[in-house]
Amino acid sequence: MADEAVFRQEFPVKGGDFAKAGVVACRIKDLLKELGLGTQVVRRAAIALYEAEMNVIMYAWEGRVRLVVSPGEVRITVDDNGPGIPDVDLAMTEGYSTATPEMRELGFGAGMGLPNIRKNADDFRIDSEVSRGTHLEITIHTNGHQP
Amino acid sequence: MKENEHYHAIHITKDKCIGCVHCMNACPTKAIRVKDGKARIIDERCIDCGECLRACPHDAVHSHTTSFAALDAFEYKVAIPSTVIYGQFGSSTVPNEILCALRRVGFDEVYDLSSICELNTAAIEEYLNEHPQPRPFITSTCPVVVRLIQRRYPALCRQILPIEPPREIAAKILRAILPKALNLPPEKIGIIHLTPCPAKMVSINSPATLEKSYLDGAISIRDIYPQVLNSLRKSRDDALMRHLFPETLFSGIGMGWSLSGGETRGFKNHRAVAVSGVQDTMRVLDQVEAGLLQDIDLLECTVCPDGCVGGPLQVENRFLAKSRILQLVDAAGDRAVVDHKDMSRLYHKNFLSFDHPVAPVETPPLDPDPARAILKAKRREKLIAKLPRKDCGAAGRRTAGRWRTTSSAAWPVSPTARSYKRRNDETRGPGDTARPQGFCGGREAQPAGRRRLRGRPPQRRDGPRR
């Protein structure tokens, strides 16, 4: 299985570590570019990833981004140990946000996070358990649609 | 344009290059490799930012700008100096004197760029008014930023604000009026930019947004500096009088263009953010690519620190130059010299716009076949995991100054360093210059490493052949 054309990598994300905000998204973006995936695929992955990574940094204690790239699709799973989302449907509404004033001051919390991830993904799943954590699955087809 | 696609203003002089990898480490687009002990630039990746030029301790990176001899081809020579030049000659030299000195140096006419800078600011604001989306727009003044976006952020090409920079607009205006005014064929008139960076040369020879540049060349401020200084010295007494009869009216809004934030200082109704320095520019463009900063109207990016005033081909210490230009900005205040109606007319005639939008330039992926690219990336990860990923530190901290020094007093005195200095001294002939044996080479790293890479040396056969 060693030379199967599937690239897997894991990235830890620490909650509250604003100094590293966007680092994982950036590294993955650079990698996807090197793999020769289309400009729009890379951009959508970058936007979705950035939002997901920021959610972990802003709300969770710790998290993990797993990247699986095969020639046909990019799959990103984000797991965190965090407070979880009590009402996922509400959180998926555009404009809804629980960001604190401090976060808003930093330019976050426009309430676009989760809907924006869904908009940029071809396939999006979210599971969340209060006081345990949140699990996201983002799939982007490499020949997928344009959002 | 095609044959010039990979034109670069930055070159490596092989004779001077010792393969020290400073330039390679400084390169923001990973465009430099050291092969066979010499640095080489990968044309497709290079954006002519000049970071290697700054980093090279051996003066082995050279920039190509227009030579004075090339000006002889023109009957009438016009200079449009970057406003950076006003900060180059101390606080007692006023801009008018500098323009006069340039005339004495050999230009038939010299035009101040600050008014065109003001025109640009107004045109950019007009464009932002008319185009509410996308956000943020990014300015195109710095040719390196345009090339960086083409290669590293292709998705952002459509966010580059399609108004030509002042130097091109100034040249375009002069091209339109001078042939008639002078009764000369256009090709006899040479319009030359005086530039603080080599990248302008690239934007002239292979423009990203024009069919053909309106400029004929760019002379570096560094090259022309001695002549201007000389001319200024000779005319010191005249200068005193000239102060009292200013010939050119400088724009207060345009005067600060060469400083980071200067392009947008004259904005009235838009939110602009200025970024300078190549690393910071990349950091911010990464965020824009991730969909951030959409509440900002305009992002002014310049890859040189503090803006064009930090260009590698200017002469004055950039902090002094900046302080001098700020003085001039203060003195000129908010003085506007451009009539808004004139700007509006030119703008609506599309006189100020790009000929065509910025097109992405594809950087080759690890492999054209996605499956093989993935395999290569996996192999690379495995390889990287095996490497120590650190500098052994025996050679001390890598700074340009330390490598440059040849005196033994400046060498570190740690035992390792001392022993390998001694070893070098023993093997070095009298004519050789001090040449560190590579960092990360506490002990014989280079020779041993090389041998290992090439495999065992062939065994000598002393016995009879069978």
C-alpha cells in the first residue's frame, strides 16, 4: 500500500493560539498547489480550511486537521475537543455568530464560518456533541463545481 | 510579449558566486537552487523582488537596468524619476534642484511624478466607487506584487485594480504630446524611468498588463546618483536662488507615494490598508486568498520594506530617505495640482486602464499527473522526516557581515571553529580568499557529504586483470 496515490497528513491545532492562526490552512494550500490541483479547488479548500481552523482556535481546546488527497478529491476532517455546538442548524444559519467582542475586534465573527465552509465544499458533514467537541468533514472534488 | 516571458532583471555572476546559499534562503518564491556550487535562478519562479540582491554577501547578484550608453539612440531624452529620488540628497536639497541637476546630467527634460501620483490616487478612488465588488482590490504599482500574485496567488489576479501605475501613465501622456510638440518621430524620443528597484525593468521589458510599455528603459538611482550629486555640488549657489523661483508645482497628495501607505493617503471615502515587505505581503495575500479582509476596499502592497523608498537600488539609508520625504510631504501639505475633471475625462476614456487583465502564470506542480504528484509529495515527506532540519551551529550565526569578513580576529573562537579554520589555513594557498567550508559542516561536511552522494570512488586494481 506504500505507493498508493493517496497523500495523508495530520496537523495539530491548539485552541486559543491566535499567533498560529491560519498556519495549517496555509501549509495545506501550498501543498495542494504543488500537487497541481486547479486554482479554484485550492482557493475553496483554503477558505474552508481557514474557517475550520479558526473555529478550533477560537472555541476549542485542541483540535486536529486530517488531510487526505487523492487524484479525484481533497478530504479534510477537523476534530476538536471543545464545547461543541448546541444547535447545529442555528450555527449553520448565515449571519449567526457567538463570537465575543474581542474576536470581533480581530475581524472574526461575522457569522459566516460554517455556512462559508459548506458553500465552498462539495460535500459537508458536521457532528457536534455539547461539552465534547465537533467533527467536520469537508470534501472537495478536484473537478468539482464552482461555488 | 511571449519572447520576453521569462525576462529577468536579476542575474547571478557565476565567477563571484561561492554557493553560500544565502540567496536561496532569502528567496520568497523558492526560485533559487545551488547546483555544482553555484546559485541558479529558476526563471519561471523568479519574481524579481531583489531579496537575493540584498542577501548576497559576495556581490554576486546583479541587476540589469538601462545603461547610459543606451540613451545615445535617442535624440531627445526624457527622465521621469521615481519620487524616491527626492529623499536621496539630504534635507537642504529641494526637489526642484534635483530635477535641474538631472537636466544638467544630460536629460533634455525631466518630469516630476508627484502630480501623476495624485492623478492615480483619484483614478483609483473613482474605480472603487464604480466597482463595489470584489474586495479587497490590490494595487498594481509594485511590479513584483503583480508577478507574485500571478504565480503564487493566481486566484487573486482578478482583484488587481486595473489602473496603470504613475510611471506608465506619465510616459503615456508624454508619448502622446511630445512628438507633436517637438516635431520629432516618436522613436527618437527616449522616455526613461529612474528606478529604486530592478523590477521596473521587468515591467518595462515584459509588461503584465500592457501590450507594450510606454517607457523605453529604467536607469537605477544608484547608477545616476554620483552624477547628480556632482552636479548638485557644482551648482550650490544657484540652488539658493532657485529655491525662490520654484519651476514645478509638486503635489502634496502625490509626494508621499514612495512610502508605504502613500498611495492611499489621499483617499477620502475608502478603507485602505498598506502592507510592505515581501514576507508580510505574502502573509496578507495568504489571508486574502483564504477569503479574509473583505471589509477592506484597497490593499496597497509593496514588497520593499517601507515601500519603494526601501528599494534595493536607491542609495540613501532608507530611514533618512523616508524622513526626508515625510518632511516634503508635510511642506506640501494637501496641495492638489490635478483637476478632478481632467482625471475623470482620462479615466472614462480608459486612458488610465490596463490593456488587458493580469493573467495567472502557472508554476509547474510536482508532476503533471496528479497521482504521480501525490507520490512525489509522499516521498518528500518521508525524506524530510529523516533530515535533521537544523544548522549544526559550529560556524556561528549566518550573517552577511560575518561571512564577508576575512580577518581572523572576527572569527568565532569556539574550538570547533578554530580547528576548522586552522585546517583551512593549512590547505589554503596565499592567494586564496577566506572561504568558509559551508555551514552545517562542523567537521568536513562538504567533502564527506559529496563523496557519499557520489558513491565510493572506483577501486584501483593493482593486480593483474583477469
